[in-house]
Amino acid sequence: MAILNMRLVPDPILRKQAKKIGKILPALKRFTADMVETMHSHNGVGLAANQVGSLQKVAVIQIPDMEEPLILVNPEVTRREGEREVVEGCLSLPGYRGMVKRSVKVRVRALGLDGKVIRINAEELLAQALEHETDHLNGVLFIDHLVSPDSLWKISDEPDEDDDDEGGDTDIPAMTAAGPVQTGETTGPQDSAQSPA
Ligand code: NI
């Protein structure tokens, strides 16, 4: 497995629409394994393929209470319910957090790596992660959902791309609770199963 290079805003690939995957080939399994490793190495809870330079329509998610990562091929949000405001960040925009509008509940349809249909009804952090990652695959970023233009803030003075000792490089949120997430996210790559940020 390998840690893949993270694409950062304003890389144009982050604004591109991903292409639906026709046949699930072994190369996709290897690629998604690399995506999972990359997500873990940045202490993220989700990652979409265009964030690591591919326009395949695939995303991975692993929130803290999941034992295994979720691999979502061709994911689509098929239903959204309600509206809430949550704090969010993105591995492609390290060092920033924003207050965004998200749905309370979402329903997602995708395929697993075995080609079988996965249907997910989600709330809270999982719903947020599903919306965030399916957005990525449609060229949409969390900064497109800010509750107001000034609801984006910097949490770090070092907007560097690949370190894991500053607080800013987490994908999605730290918590669904309101309030900016502060630094101190210096956990090592692999205990991040308990640590979304
Ligand atoms: Ni993101």
C-alpha cells in the first residue's frame, strides 16, 4: 500500500466531476486500499478519489466507531432530510474550518467492492461524511456550503500540505458539535480510529 499525494485547493481536479465506474477491477481494490491508508495517515474520516488525483467515482469513509472503512463505489445521495449547521474541515484545505449547512439525515446508494448494492441511512457524523465525500465527487467543496462568507476560519498558521503535526489537515469535522476544533491533533496515524481529527 502507499500513501498518496494529497491535492489541495485550488487544484482544478477538486472541481471536476468524477466518472462513474463501470467494472470493478483489482486495480480499484488496490487504489482504495491506498486511499484508506492515506486517509488514516492524515487522521481524516473520509477521502474522495479526486483528492488524490483520480477521477474515478469512489470514496472511502471511516468514522471513529467503524471497525472497517466503508468503500463506496459510485455513491449517490438519494435523499436528504432536514438542515443543520456543523463545523467541518477538509484534507484538501488544511488549516481551515468552516461552519457549513448539512442535512440532518441522508440516504446513500453505492456499490461495494464486491459489486453489491449498499444502502445507507445515516445521521450525525456519518451523514456529514457521506455528504462531504459525495460532494467531492461532484466537484463541490465544503466551502461552497458555508453558512456565511465569514464562517471560514484558520486554525493554523502553517498551511503546509503533508505534515501531521499541525491541526489543520483533517478531512471533515472534528466533531459534529458546534465550535471550532482546536489543535492538539498530534496523534499518530494509527490511533486515529478513535480520533477523527
Ligand atoms: Ni474533503
